[in-house]
Amino acid sequence: MSWVKNTSIALEKNIPNLKKEELLEDVDGSQWQFYILKNKEIVVRNDCCINELYIESDVDLIPYFNR
């Protein structure tokens, strides 16, 4: 299972009303999974060129995981 998929599962499990949008994949295997929450964007990115996974979010995600 990919890191993007694992991270996406965690987000979907812990954040109510999260709307899953498109998954984009680059020729190098990099992936971008887009979400919308309260009209704000969350992007899970797996950048194969720099070997990093990160989340860009317009929403504070900490409260959803500090329960």
C-alpha cells in the first residue's frame, strides 16, 4: 500500500465531512490526493523526486488527531 493511500485512510477516518477529490499521478510515480473540507483544500503529496510525503492544508488538522 502506498504512503499516499495510508495517509489518506488516516485523514478519511479521523476527519468528518471530508470530501475526497481527484488523485493525480505523475510519470515519476509522484501522487497528489486532493480533499475539500469546509470549502478549504487539503492535499496529500508523495514526491518521488525528493522522496518525501507531506500534507498541505488550509485547515488546522491537529484537532482531528488530538482526541
